[in-house]
Amino acid sequence: MTVSREDALKVSHLARISVDDSKVDELCNSLNRILNFVEQLNEVDCSQVDGTLQYISSMHERDDVAKPCDPSLVLSNAPHKECNMFVVPKVIG
């Protein structure tokens, strides 16, 4: 599979990334290298490999207990707040 200029521009549009026309070829090359690497990974025979479960035995679960919290402390780093609530941009049109 080869990524064309149109594909690269479409991906950048979907990712909401602006790409200068001078950088589109570089983006195509990068995407093609990534896809070639993924194709190489697909060639590896993993049929004899057992699935693994990564679990760190030193991790301890804690009880999920509700604790009182100060809203002003939670909102202290919020870039925009109003009436003790986060103000976020509208994402649904």
C-alpha cells in the first residue's frame, strides 16, 4: 500500500493538522515508512506464542471511597471556569 498526496492531505484534515504544501511529500514518506513497518510486523509468525497478561504484582487495589472535595481546588488550574464548572468549547454542531 502506498500513501498518495491526496491520502496524506485527507489524513491531515481528519487529524485536524495543517500541513504546508512543501511538507506533504515528507508526510507521505513518513506514512509509507510506518505502513511498511506494520506490513513487516504482519509477516511475523505468532501462532506458537501464548497471549500474555501484563500484571504488576506490586500494585495494590484500594477501596473506592468518595471523599469530600473543594471545588475551588479542582478548578484552580482550569483555563476557563464559570459558576464552579469547567467551561469547554462546543464540540457537537
